Amino acid sequence: MARAAGAYIAFLACLALAGEPAAYAEFGLSSRPANTHCVTAPRPVAQRALDVERMEIGSIPDIMFMDQHEQSRWFFLTRIGEVFLDSDITAPGNDGVVLDLTDRVITTFDGNPAEFGALGLATDPNFAASGFLYVYYVMDNAGPVARLSRFYSDDRTTFDIATEEVLIELALVTGIHVGSTVSFGPDGYLYLGTGDGGVFEAGGPDLAQDVTSLMGKMLRLHVTDAPGYQIPPDNPFADGVGGAPEVFAWGLRNPFRWNFDSETGDLWLGDMGSSQFEEINIIVKSGNYGWSIREGAACRESEPCDATGLIDPVHAYPHADGLNAVNAGTVYRGSALEGYEGAFFFSDIYNDVRTLTLSDAGDYVSRSALDISFLCVTTTDNGPGTATSGTTKGPRRFCWRTQKTRRWEVRSGITPAGMSVSNATRK
């Protein structure tokens, strides 16, 4: 009510400043001067549902992650451990496998399907000079380990597996919660999101809250052309006192996908929940995001719990209507989609694509943008709705799988790593 009254007063002030019409003025100007100071704000543009299209990107199977290091050159990582280079993803075909880790990558645990594989990759910000490609994958090294390594290419095109330099290796005792995304931040440091390894829910220690452990964390490293890595001087435990020096933030369960806002530098992260909530967080240095004390903003077991120092998610949604695995996401910074500037796009693996936008009240509002499911790769040319994985060669499609309307899309830049909808159309 107060806001409406204020707007009405401002409107009256505008009328007063505008003056009386010249037809009623006996003296003064013969016409009304232009009013450049009392101008109402433009009417907000409503978000409209996005339409979808199909786009071929050749015969690249089972895409897990993709990264663009130049305008026209993209690296694609498959779950089985192949890195493809494609100089033009808008045209069928690719430039072939430029790094083959298939003899090292494992995708099972004790003979059962696991959340393993080749999970994330990133090109060095100075790739043209350094030639370094960073890959996060799971292999068997006297037991399963999650490994962050970098590989070198002298021609910036093909990588010799013998150039591998292992930076971090994490022992795994279950087949779940490995994390996946690795990315360089706007500060030039290398970030890696790790899961808690499923240890706590298997009856083990709470690694996500143990700041001496690298599990259940956002890690931040300073990598250069020199071997190994250094510790950013402002990391929370940079001196090694009180926690692991690599730790940037903690209290994460399984940060499967996350991205930096290209305008603000904010780190938006989707943390997969257990049995109650999926959550989206903005990660800050020294932040504790609550797992396993809380899930979302709710106490994990019973009320009350000690939430001192815990950071609430910017958005959390309950497990209902088949929603139970957040896949997030990216902030849209473009002009092609009216009403979406600054919106955070995310999805649930089992449901539609949604946006988060900041309301006038200062909270985030979630809306549906695409009534479709997660991105996938088809192993055959069967058309919409087919989403399988495999290693056989042949036609492949990078696509959105839908469980509802059978609308689907394959677009340049819309990836499991984080959607970029600059080429999407709206209806």
C-alpha cells in the first residue's frame, strides 16, 4: 500500500513539473518543453516460455561436459573418458578424439553402476600459451579415486596421455557423491567442487563438515606453468591452520553442476539433496552450506538443530512430483531473450527447466521456462525422447530429453555443465 501511494505521489509530482498546457496559459511559452527528468521506469518485460529446436553436433557420444576456449573451438568430454575437439559445433562432425582416457576411467563400483566416469574439464585461461587441459575423472588406483589432472598439448589440439600431471586424488569408498565440475573463476584460480563421497549416509564420518577433509567442499587452487599448485593467499585456511589450505567453502553434499555469473562473478551451485530438498546456493569464501546438519534450510533429522554459521540456500525445493536431483545452472547475460537478463537457469534431472529471478521483495522466485528434462546424448538417430548412453559409434544427438511434452532441443552452448540459452528462441 505504501509503495502504491508513493507511486501515486510521484505521478502527481510529474504532472506538477510538467506544467499547464500552453492552450490555457495567458503568458509564457507557446509550447510545453520536453520533460527529461520525471520519466517513469520502463514496463518490466515478462518472461515468456522458451521454444526449442534441434541441432546436430555430429557423432560425439555420451557428452558429460563441454568447454569453449575459443569462439569456434569446443572441447567435449564423454563419460567414458574421451575428449573430442569440434571446431564448429553447428555443423555435423567433429575433429576426432584428442585425448583418450578410456583405459583409465571407471564407471562402476563393485560391479554396479556408479556416479563415476570422466566428470569435468576446463581449459586453462591462458590456453593459447600454456596448452593445459584440466580433467576431473574417476579411476582405479588400488581402489576407486577421484583425480584432478592436467594434460599438455604443444599444438593446442592433441594431448599425450603421458603428459598427465596429477594435482589432487581423493579416495572413494562408495559409488556416489563425487561432484564433477572444474572451472576457472574470474579471479584466475581453479575451482573444484567435490562431493562428500556418500560416506556419512553409509554410516561414516561427516566429511562435509570436516574442514581438514577435501570432500564435500569447494576447493580453490592457484595453478601456473610450474608443476603442482599453490594456495591462494586468501583461502580460509591458507596457512594450513584449522583446515586444509585448498578449502574455499564447505558443507556440500554433491555439487554436481555449478557456474560463475559472467557479469558479477557470483558462483551459483546446485547441491543435490538426500531425501527432502534440492538446493541452489551462491558460494562465498568461508561459507558453510549446512550438509549434513541441514538439507536445504531444514534440519536433516529433527528440529531444532544448531544452525549457527550456516548459510541458507537462495532457493530450495522439496522432493515432490518426481523432483529429486537438481542440475544447475547458469545466469543468463544476453539480450536476445526479453525478460531473462540476469535470470538463473537450472533444471531437475527428472523435470523441467526453470529460472530464478530476484523479486522486488528481495527473495528469489522460481518459474518454469522449458517443460523439458535434462540434456543427454542419443546413441541412435531415433528422434525426440530417446535418451540412452553407450559407446558404440554412429549418429549421436546432444539433446534435451522430455518426460512431458516431448519438446526437445539441441543448441550450441546448452550443456550439462550449465545452460547458455543465447541461441534459444521464445514463443
